[in-house]
Amino acid sequence: MKRYAVILYLTSILFAIFALTSCDTSSVSTIEETVEFIESTTPIPGAQGVTMDLQNGSNYGSLHVITLSEITDNPYISNGFKKAWCIEWDVSSIKGVQRDVNLHATKGKVYWDKLNYLINHIDDFSEAFPELSWKEIQIAIWAVVDYKPFYIDDIPDYRSFPSTFYKNGEYLFDVDLARELIRLTRQHAVSGNIGAKFAIVIENEGQIVVTSSE
């Protein structure tokens, strides 16, 4: 009986530890997803239920290009052709026309400061680094947005990483330049001088797409 009681006691302790750990992980995930990410955007009036055509943007200097239609008058974005990026490296995009797409503003939201700083200073970075391409910009976006952890050094360990950026053990972008972009963005975004533009998060099928306000 004593032996049975000890085993039961130890089993109870292990179960309690497991339950606490599981709750801990779940809570952190929930906070990140609902408070920091989802609730840190504001639906844009006039830009709900719109139509978006998403295509490859490499010939235009961005990961994606999008054409938006059925947007009504609002102070942030209009219909037409835009450059666009993504914040999820591990989710595939869905090319072509999508309907019932919703647009959300990140204006004034601290969670998005680093991304908004980068969006505002892409032209400045391009002038300072003539060799800068859209690939380094996209890598920097993945790194500075806190939605999902992303580290350049870990790319070889990421499963199904986009072959446009890494293939057969070879980095297909300028690693040092991407690191410098990340460093400068993180350093200067804390100053509060983010810039006038801000990211617009596009709720659609597939990966989460962002474009810039106008």
C-alpha cells in the first residue's frame, strides 16, 4: 500500500507540473496572438470586404504586388496597384483574386513600430545601400516583426524555407546587408520618429500580407 501511495503521489506531482507548463505556454501564445497582434490593428472603414489580386512582385522590387478594388473613401488607402510584403515566412501565399478581404491599420500601435519605421525608410535605405534588393527588405521585415520568431542564423534549420531566399545550403540574399537593415531598424525605431506612413495588414487567405498607407 505504501508503495502504491508513493507512486500515486509522484504521478500527481508530475501531472500537475505538466498541466502548469501547458497552461503557461498556452497563455503566452494567446496573449501574443490576441492582444499584441490581432487587437493591435484597427479595421479601416471603407476597406472591408474588398477585392485583392495578389501576384509575384520580384520584378517590381517587392515580394508581392497587389491590386485592390472596391475600397470606398477613407484617409489611409485607395484602390489600385501596390507593393506588398508578408510577415509569415512559413505560410504559402495564395496568388490570384480574393474577395471579402479586410484591411487593418497599424497607425500609432507600438507593436508595429519597427515594421512602420522600416516601411517609412525603404527609400532612404535604398539610397544609402545601392546594392539593396527586395530580398534583404523582406528578410528584415520577417526579423523585426515580433509575430513569429525569425533569425537569419536559423534559416538552415527552418523546414520548407522559401527557396527564393535559401537553396541547397546557400543564402540567396546579402546576409550582411540584411543584418545591417535589421540593426538600423531596431536601433532607430525606439526613438519615436517612425514616420508618417504605416503598415496596413491585409486579412486574406494564405499568409498575412502588408502594404503601406498612402
